[in-house]
Amino acid sequence: MAVMDKLTNAVENKIAPPLIKISKNRYLDSIQKAFIALMPVIILASFFVLLASFPIKAWQKMIEPIVGYFWGANGSTLGLLSIGLAIGVGYFLSKYYQEKNANVNPFSGAIISLFSFLMLFPVGVSEEIGAYLPANNLGSTGMFAAIIVSIISIEIYRFLIQKNIVIKMPEGVPPMVASAFTSLIPVFAAVTLWWVIRFLFQIDIVNLIMTGFEPIVAGGASFIAQFVGVFIDRLLWFVGIHGTNVVTSVMQPIWLDMLGSNVKAAEAGLAIPYIASEQFLNYFVRVSMLPLVVLMLISAVKRYRTLGKLALAPSIFNIAEPVIFGLPIILNPILFIPWIFGYLFIFTFSYLVIASGLVPAPYILIPWTVPGPIAAYLGTGGSWAAALLSTLNYVLMFFIWLPFYRIVEKQALKEQRENE
């Protein structure tokens, strides 16, 4: 117990505070909120991928004349994700600054971010289609550029507003009109800055940023980085901190870049390049609390049986909080090992199975509330091997939980008898 107390104190006082501080950073918070707002679009894009690649011969034959339309719909959603990200980051970062200065308008911030980002993509002219906007890097490959350009543009906007370098309208002018003129100088300053860089200096900011972030993406997509992410996620949950939110705030851009690359590879009929994506974690690693709930349902401890009944439906749909806080797993030294190392084992086992080629890597985003085996089947374009691996992980976690749960159950049963 002394060792566990020291570990708990170390996590609470040494490890957790800086990680929480990072996750609450105004820039990371704005990025995370933007991704959350874009989640319906990302899921819709994945739905089109699922329709285009669903492995039923009759279905494939039926959609053969229009399969390109499904991939085109994916390109018009996931392929333009960076535009939505620029708007979202600009809006939420401006909203943060609005709490400190009411003259900062979130909608104006979104507009500034959007057109600052679009200024990096010179409009071309074609005899066949007329004017067009190059869309090569408007999807996942342009995310980091969208984030950086949005943050810099909003900082310019915020600075000029704060220093009162704005056009002031006389009293009596409608607030909406006054707000538009207030943002005129910041819009001019921010958009002109990117125009000068892109057109006068001929610097391709998007490709420059993409090149700079390639090592970060490659490192963040690696087995070791994702393994560490799972470890931090579980460790923070153990002391009552929402570890998934903390890890997601840092990993989300990398995960979406991986998703975009995986979708492109699937469309081209190539091997899926990234294994340890967010979809991999959701379908194979985060197998929720269902194995533990099954143990509680057959428990001799009345409290555990009741909790098992209440947590059964949520656990099927990957909602773990009733068990995490109700059993509890938090600060429970006996359950520390299966909670931390059990999931790390599942992560490693699943990664090796997929890397060996026995199971395909997922490339379709399915909502995280879909049960693991179903999500694994759909997320891999209809692989029964993937569904089987996900199911096997539930079974493995059942036996990993079992000996440690028996200890907890034995103690609870003793307390129950004493109370009776």
C-alpha cells in the first residue's frame, strides 16, 4: 500500500499537473474543440468510404458505375477538412479572447482564419473548368498549416483589437455594422501578411509546414509514441483524471493525418500505411468495461451485481465511467495492474497481429460508441478477422481482470457478510 500511495501521489502531484496544463492550453483547447465540431463531417466522410469499399460482391457490382461518386463525396468532406479546421480554430480561439475583451468577435475571427488560410492556395484558371482552387493540401495534409496560420492570424487580430488599432464608428451605427468595421484593419493585416509571404516572397507555406511536421507525424504515429499515449491515458484515469481527453488534445491532429493517409491508400488499393491510429485504439484496445461487467453480474456481492446491471448497457457501447467510478477502479491498488498493463498488453498484441498481416488495419472512422467487434468489421471494410480480433481482446481482458477482480470481490464479500 505504501508503494501504491507513493505512485498515486507521484501521478497526482508530478505527472498529472503539467499534462493537464498542456491540455488546457488555449491553443490546444481551441484545436480540440474545432476537431470535436468537425466530428460529424469526419464520420460522414468515413460513411462514404464504407459505402465505396464494403466487401459484398453484389453491392460492389451494383455500385460499380457510381463508386467514384462515393470517393468524390469523401474528397469533398475529409478532403476539405483543413478549411473547416481553420474556421473552427479561428472561432474558438477568438471566443477565448472574447472573454477577456468583448470587442473580439468569434465570427470575425473565423472569417480571418479562413481567408488567411485560403490565401496560401493560389486560384488557377483552366480552359475546361474556368477558375479553380487547388485542393491537394486542403485535406488532412493541410491540417498543420491551417492550425498555425489560424493561430497567428487570430493573435494579430487580438493584438490589434487590444491596442485599439481599429476603425471606430460613430454612436448610433448598428452593432453588426460597427463590428464589421472594427475587424477591417485586423482582416487587412492578417490576410495581407499571408499574401506577401505566398505571392511576393513565393514561399509555399503549406508544403514548408508539411515538411517540418513530417518527423513529428512519423514519430507520433509510431508504435512507441502510441504505446506511451495509452500508458498516460490509463495512468491519468487511475487517479480520476480524464486521460483520454488529455491524450487526445495532443494526438488528434496526428490521428487525423493518419486517417487521411489510410483512406487515400485504401482508395488507391494500396496497403494501409498506419496501424496505431485512433481507429485501431477504439476498435481493438479500448474494449470498454464489458469483461469486468460480466464478472460483476455473476458476483456474490450484491453491490457489484447491481452495479453490473446498471453498467451493462453503457459498457456495451464503450461507456466506461459507471464502472471506473462505481467499482471503483480509480485509486484501487489491486486493479492497478490489469488497468494499466492489461490494456498495454492488448495494444501490443493487436499491433503485432495486424503488423503480421493476419488482420487488416482499420481505415474507416466509426463512432466510438459502436461495439468493438462491429466497429472493427466496418472500420476495416468488412474484415471478419478484424471482428474476431476485437472479440478475442474482450476475452483476453476478461481473463486479465479475473484474478485481480477475485481479490477485490473477496474483500467486498467479507464486508458484506459483516454488515449482514
